[in-house]
Amino acid sequence: MTGIFDEELREQLALAREALARARADGDLDGVQAYQGRIAGLLRMAAKHGITLEHEQDEELGED
């Protein structure tokens, strides 16, 4: 079960990062803020469950 959860978190993180990049490219400031929050939330969830995900320090805070 843990492997499936780990895989799902990684997939959701990748999708959120892609959506964040699109929002930035489109100049969608609300989207940028929403996806930054989504990424930070996924990273917190992973940490809570002992899953290490590669990320930038600012992603933990939901900021640029």
C-alpha cells in the first residue's frame, strides 16, 4: 500500500508542477498561488508519512 501512496504523491506533485508552469506562462496569478499551495500541501503530506520527495526549499512554503 505504501508504494501506491508514494507513487500517487509523486504523480500528483508532477501534475501540480506542470499546472504551476502553465499558470505562470499564462500570467494567471490566482492559478500560480493555488498550485504553489497544492505543491506545499503535497510535500507536507509526504513528510508526514515519511516519504522523501525531491523539491526546492521555496516549494515547502508555497512561494516563488
